[in-house]
Amino acid sequence: MSIPFIASFAWRDSRGSRGRMLLFISSMVLGVAALVSINSFGDNLEAAIDNEARTLLGADLSFESDDPFPAHIEALIDSIGGNQSRRTSFSSMAFFPARDKARLATVRAHEPGYPFYGSVVTEPAAAAETYLDRGGALVDGTLMNQFQVETGDSVRIGRQTYPILGRIVETPRESAAVGLFSPRIYIPMAGLDTTLTALGSRVEYEVYFQFPDGRDADVLRDSLRSTLREADIGSDTVREEQEGWSRALTNLYRFLGLVGFMSLLLGGLGVASSIHVYVKQRIPTVAVLRVYGASIATTVAVYLLQAIGMGIVGVVLGSIVGIALQTIVPVVLSDFLPVNVDFAVSWPAVLLGSGIGLGVTVLFTLLPLLRVRSVSPLDALRTGIDHERPLWRDPWWWTATGTAAAGLVLFALIQAPDWKVGLGYSGGLAAVFLILAALGKLLVMVLARLTPASLPYVVRQGIANLYRPNNQTLMMIFSLGLGTFLISTLLVSQHVLLDQMDVLGGGDQPNLIMYDIQPDQVESVQGILSGEGVPIMSSVPIVTMRLHGINNETIDAMREDTTRRLSWAHRREYRSTFRSTLTGSETLVEGTFRGTWDGEGTIPVSAEADVASELGVDIGDRLTWNVQGVMLDTEITSLREVDWQRLQTNFFFVFPEASLEGAPAFHVVMTRAEDDVQSARLQTAVVQAFPNVSSIDLALVIGVFDAIFSRISFVVRFMALFSILTGLIVLASAVVVSRFQRMQESVLLKTLGASRRVVLRIMAVEYIVLGFVSALTGILLALVAGWSLSHFVFEAGFVVRWIPLSILLGTVMLLTLVIGMVNSRGVYERGTMEVLRSEL
Amino acid sequence: MPVVLAVRDLTKTFKSGDRSLTVLDSVSFDLSEGDTFSIVGPSGSGKTTLLGLCAGLDGPTRGSVSLCGHNLGNMGEDERARVRNEHVGFVFQSFRLLPTLTALENVMVPAELRGRRGVSAQARNLLAEVGLEDRLGHYPSQLSGGEQQRVALARAFINEPDVLFADEPTGNLDTETGAHLEEIMFRLNRTAGTTLVLVTHDTELAGRTGRVLRLKGGRAVEDRADTLP
Ligand SMILES: Nc1ncnc2c1ncn2[C@@H]1O[C@H](COP(=O)(O)OP(=O)(O)OP(=O)(O)O)[C@@H](O)[C@H]1O
Ligand SMILES: [Mg+2]
């Protein structure tokens, strides 16, 4: 093997193909760019979290509790000292007099001081400094947009009205996305309508500490751990907050990294398919080299070197594009981030992205390069004799395929948050690829078989062209199909969910819930509703309680036992009801439902089946409840299954009639408003009369769902865009690579008397059919995926809206046609001479 | 004169399925340095097959080929390639220039493969000898058929081979261009002492070689050694 020969020949041989190679590698460029930008962004994110750690919590230490701090904890807080600031949070209706509308919001009442580190960012900026003194409110930007209120308008919370001094842009501890689900309103603690916290459910009490003396908050907290736990008080330190965010965000950007990985994989396949054709065209050259004494290794080395050179160019371009792209990522994700991420190039990320990119390129070109090995010098003497052996007979093919597969799984493992995700992701991707390939092949076959001879010649020839050797039809079905698959799965599941919402809102189902109604308010609220002419569809009492013990063992005792893992079910606050019958959304699965209690002995209760298994209890087990200080002994006499899909008041535990009569209860009333206007009017009327009553209507739930879905769908669209782009690059490469062959065909047709129009039409049919088959493959697979999702995950009815899917199908076909025709231009005009001249 | 090519009992059988086809049947001959030799016969008689076996492009079913003292039968693919590189030049009916290389670069390939450096002067001389000194930087697509074949001839001589194999070298050329090419071949044969092995349909060309082997259905039906004209 002569190294100088290999280098100089590889360089010379690439002459005239360098433009094409740039096209081949551009699918790779996208993948490398995605990896580099995402990983580099991830590194910057990590650095930002380290730098701004203290502003994440806004303090050195915090305590939080669902109940006001008991006396001994208050004493403890006093003794800890430092600077302190309290806050009380709860959800309540926010009423905007200017618009005469109300909406559920998260209200946070603050004392001066917090945040000790960082700041609340508002518009105008001064508002964050002055709202406490001026008795004003800061309102989440999303909420202000939704109700079209401005700074200077007012908002009423409870019986208190506040001037809106500014809109909230950023707050410590929360990313902006929180505002989508539950918009926040900051008000001063002084002047808070305390009836809201007294009557409403779910209040969070917090105290924030700052230690100017430099005390170690973690050490302090550890020393208090058992005291805090006994009083059910949560605590947080800077380190813990930082770790939490860091873990969550690492998962986020690693997940995004998998997106980059997928486009890299597609890019690799694209490169492989182009190189496959390229190598086939180089066979005569290789044969001549062999006649003149080049060894097999030398010829393979020439093309491997070209591939590596191509990979390096791709990786460099990809890194540059990736660094440019990186400036966009924080803009896209900023809603989800608690910190501001500065732009900086992370060289380790560039190195990793480049390494993976180069690795994938080499692995994927190795397969088609194997073809070089089997070129015999005899091929120079005789053309047309194809003695290609079946690939699977070649142990090298298996080695190369195995290495490529192992390499890909390894890359996925490096990129994924954990190994299970990495393996699952590789497996899932492989399955989708296999299914797409099989489906695509089947479709092409069916199409070719079933093309009626009665169709015009132009159409038949166009379809037959899909079978042209070197056409890479399958590869295009892969990448275009995958892109279409992703987009249509998104569309289909969105439609299924929206349809589900429609079912919820349809016919005789309730669409407006009012809760936190005090017993003495029930009649008046019902009166307001009846006055509007809407039906009272249910009115249910709710008692909040906590689980105190199971079968004579207290939850606290179970907590002490470190060998036991307690679940959410042991710790949560339960909202239970009492009634004499089951409702339509419940089915009894075991035991007998006891609707009454004679007031003697233990109370018979009915448990929801899932929560029972979570608690590890069954019929006959005894549960002790702490109902706001009073202990109640109960025994499970029945298990129920509950259809949670309905907008209904559903309960984990149902007590018999009369058993909770004395306990403090609030009521939930459900009704059905004719339309949004009536719903808004009802909510306004009720909140005016009873500020402590909260309400949610279905439109709000759908709005939140839409907001979440649009964020998720952005990521999926991004993936789909990458794969469709890759598909189009593969298409362009395939057309360019088979250009000469296309010229020969067109010259042949011309000599047979075909006009320019006929030749162009045949080409157009070919591209349209290709786009059609690819998109259809993706859509078919998406229908299967959508059905599985709706059946197994959403447990909803499967619906398909054909119009968006048809538009998608048409778009992919059009794109394929345009890219195909643009790259085929000149084939007809310049073809003749080029074909005649090249007597090879 | 030393023997450069010794062919013994050479037989080639192709199998397709359970039918086998013997396209070359027990052919033997010896050639010495400076000999000129042509293989003639009807289409499909096994001429190209024989040439390929002699140059070690393929392995025989039976029999042996010894090229410049190397028994090709005992060698692997890459070893045969090395022998070709050192001792063999090749000219094809359809030229087979590498399309991405200039005329000059095409000529240099065999020398560079050998790891030789600074061969461009020698390549220029060879191109001058075939009358193409002003077409050095042209690509094959910019050359006529006859010009391409002359480049191929220059390429075949760059490593100063002991044997030149040519499979119908003038088959794709008109008579006049063909005659010009033959002139160059025989001149190189005389000046460098290269053994010529030609496959041809052209009886006139065959008549100019010192020895003619006529094949029919894979068998040597005539092996005539004339005195040079
Ligand atoms: N790989 C192969 N498999 C099967 N048969 C083959 C193979 N290679 C050559 N043959 C057959 O061997 C016979 C001889 O072929 P060869 O090319 O040597 O003939 P030729 O004398 O050179 O003919 P021409 O003058 O047409 O070039 C032909 O019948 C051909 O079909
Ligand atoms: Mg022949």
C-alpha cells in the first residue's frame, strides 16, 4: 500500500464530485449541528445554574407547610434568626372589574425582603420594588394578555381590590411556563383578605431565611430534620434546589439531544445511500486500478479516505451551523428555564458532536465501501457482467453492520438521560425504521403490480422508474416517511384528545365546576345558578382528611421504618365525600357498597381500587383518618373502579351517608353553561357574591391543554422538520447521482420520438408517486400509532380528521416533485451530447 | 531468449446452475522476451478469457500460467496484482481511462501505485511519443477515441512492462487511427523489447505479429509462427 498514492489519488478522483459530495454530506451537517447546539447549550445551562444557584431559591433556606406553622415551629423559626420573609400562597378567583371577568389564579402574598437573592422581574421594572409599599399587585403576563388588562387596571382577590402595578416576567423558583398552567398574582401580605386562607382549601405557608452571618443552611437543616418531619414541614436549601433543577434540565436537554441523534442517524443513512451509488459508479475505475496492480486494501483505502474527508468537511460545517443555531435554542426554551443562559461556545460539546458525527459518517460509509472489495480486475475487460454476491454471504458485511448498530446504540446511550431510555430509544427507532421500510416496499410492489395497463404510457413509465437501479427509493421512503410519520402522529393524537374534550363538553355533561363552597353558601350559589336557568347537575360535600394509620400502625411509625417505602398515597391529603349510592362513573369490583352507617362501631368505606393497591390494603383492612383533628376508624368494605376521564367529582374514598355529618365540609357544585359568555357571567356573579368560591370551566382546561400540547408539538415538529429535510437532501443526492442514467433514458426516449413534454411528465409522475408512497407510508404508520395511543394511553375513542392529513400528504408530494424536478433540470436539453460524448 | 510467459494446459469452465461451459480447453504456449503474439478467432471463442488468465486477472479451472518466472496459480489476488504492476501493461478495447484524471495523471497512475515519485517527466515523454505532448491537462471526455487510446498506451508503458496485453486495441478506432496506434505499439516493442500479446479480429494486424494462435470453441485450432516480414 502506497500512502502517497492513496492520498493523491483520493484527492484527484474526487475531482468533479466534490459538489455532489457536499450535497451528500449536508444531511449529516444538520445532525451534527443539532447535537452541537443542544449539547453546547446544555453545558451553558449547567454553568448558569451553578452561577445563579442562590437566585434559584431566592434565599438560603426555606420552610413550607400546608397548615399555619404550629407554635413550637414558630418558636424554632424565631430562634433561627437571620433575615426572614414569609409568603402565603393559595388559589383563588382573580376578578378583573375592567373586563367583568374572573379566572382561577395562584395568589402569592409576600412580606418585604423576599427574594433575598435575585429579583422578581417586572414590566415596568420599578413595580417589583414598589408593589409591597403601594399595596398593588403584580400579575402574570399570560393572564394579563388573556383578559386584555393593562397596568393601571385593577384586580380583586377576595374582598380586596389591588391596582395592577406591573406584569410578571420572571420570578425565582419558577420558570415562565408555570404561568401557562396556573397564572400567578403577587400581592403584599399586609391587607390580605384572610377569609380566603381560612375558608379555601390548599394553602401553602412559607418562610424564607437569609443568613448574613454565613451559616451553612444545609448543616442547619440537617440538624432540624426530624423536628420538621414530625410537624409535616418541608424545607429547601440552595444546594437542593440547584440539584433539583439541574437534574430536571439535564433530562430536558438530553432528551433534545436524542432529537439531534435521530437526525444524525437519518443523515448517516442518507450519506450511506449516496455513497452506495457513488461507489457503484466508481467500479470501472477500481477495476482498472486492480489491473494495474492496486491491492484490495489500497482501493478501499482510497474511498475510505474520501469518506473521511467528506465527514470532516461535514463535521466542520455542522459545528459552525450548530454554534449559530445555539443562539436560537435559549429563545425557544426560555419559558421553561429558571435562569438566563448566556451564549458561549462549549468546546467539549463541539468535540463530542464532531466525534459522533465523524463516527457515524465512517460507520455508515463502511457498508457501501465493502462493495469496492469485491471489484475484480476482470470487470475492466467485461462490462455488464454483474457478479455481485448477496451481501449477507459476506462476513465483512455482518461485521460492518454489527459495528454500525453497536456504535449507534452506544451513541444513543451516551446521549440519553439513562441507559433504559437509550436502549428503548434505539429499539423504538429500529422498529419504526423496519416497519417503514417493509411498508414502503410493500406499497411500491403493490403499486407496480396493480398499475392497470390501461393507464397512459407516461404514468406507467413513471411508476416503473421507481424500480430503476440506484434510485434509493427505499431510503427516501425512510426519511420522508419518518418525517410524515412524526407530524401525522402528532396531528392524530391531538385530534383524538380534542375530540375527547368535545365528548366531555358534549350533550348533558357538566362543563363548569364551582368548589370551596361553604355549607352555608350552598343554597345561595345554587340560587344564582337557577336564576340563570342552568341545571344543578350535582352538589357534593367534600371533607379533607389525612391517613393517620393502617391496621393499628400509624403512618408516622411506618415512616420511622426505613425499610418501608411510603408512597404518595400514604402522605397525601384526601378529599372524601359521603353518600348512599354509587355514581354513574363508578363500578363496584369487590365487596359490598355500604351507603349507610348506624353510628355504631367502625365506619364502612369504599376505596378506589388503584389507591388501595398503592396503599397495600384490601377489603377488611382498617384505616384510621385524621379529619381535621378528629380520629375516625374505618374499615374497607368495597373496592370501586372509577372512570377518571369524565369531568366529574370522583373520590378515592367514599364514606356512608351521615358518617361525616359533623365534620367541616365544603361543597362542589357542577353545572352546564350554554356557552362561554354564560359561563363567564355565572363565574362573575358567584365570585362577586362569594369571593372564596373558585370555579373552573372546560374551556379553561382545554386552553391549558392546548398550551401544553403546543410546547410538546414544537419539539416533535422540530424532529419532523429535520427528517423531512434529510429526506429531501437524500432525494436531491439520488437525483444528482443518477443524473447520467436519467440522461441516457431521456436520450433513448428522445430518439424513440418522445417530446420534451413527455419526458418531463414521466419524471413528474415518478416524483409525485415517490412522494405519495413515502407520505402514505408515514401516515399509515401514524394511524396505527395514533390508534394505539388513543386505545392504551388516552383511553379515548379513535377519530381521524382526514383533511389535515390530506394536506400533509399533498405537501410532501409537492415538495418531492419540486426538489426532484429542480435537480433534474437540464437532463433533457443537455443530455444528448453528454451521453454521446462519453463512450465509456 | 528467456521465457516471459509460459501457459500450460490452460482450461476454464464456467458453471451456471448444474450446467457447465468450458470456454477454454487445454491451451498451451511459451513466449520469449520481445515476441509478438496475436490471438484470433470468432466471437465467443475464448480470446478475452485467455488474455485475462495470462495477465492473472482471473484464475484457471485447470492448468498453469507462469509470468516472468512467477507461477500465478500459487498466488493470492493481491500478490498477482503486484506482479501485474511490475511486469504487465494493459490496453482495453474501450480505453478505460479514469474519467476524473487528466491525460498526464492517467499515465502516471501505475507508477504512483508502485510508490515511484517524480514520474511526471517520464509520463510527459511517453505522451510526446504518442503525439499528445500538448494535451497533458485534458480530461478523457475532452479527447477523441483515438487520443484516449494513445493515452492508454502511454499508461501501459509507464512501468516499462515485460509484457503488454491488448484486447482488441484498435477495435473501436477507424483504420487510419488504428494503424497509427499499431505503429506506436510495434515501435515500443522494438525499442524496449516488450513482449506483445494482442487479441484482434483484424487479420492484417494479426499478420504483423510473429505468431498467431487461432481459437475455436475454446480450443487452439492453429498455432502459426511466421518469420517477421
Ligand atoms: N463469467 C462468465 N460466466 C459464464 N460464461 C462466461 C463468463 N465469461 C465469459 N463467458 C463465456 O465464455 C465464452 C468466451 O468468452 P470471451 O469473452 O472469452 O470470448 P471472446 O473470444 O473474447 O469473444 P469476443 O470476440 O466477442 O470478445 C463466451 O461464450 C462467454 O459467454
Ligand atoms: Mg473479447
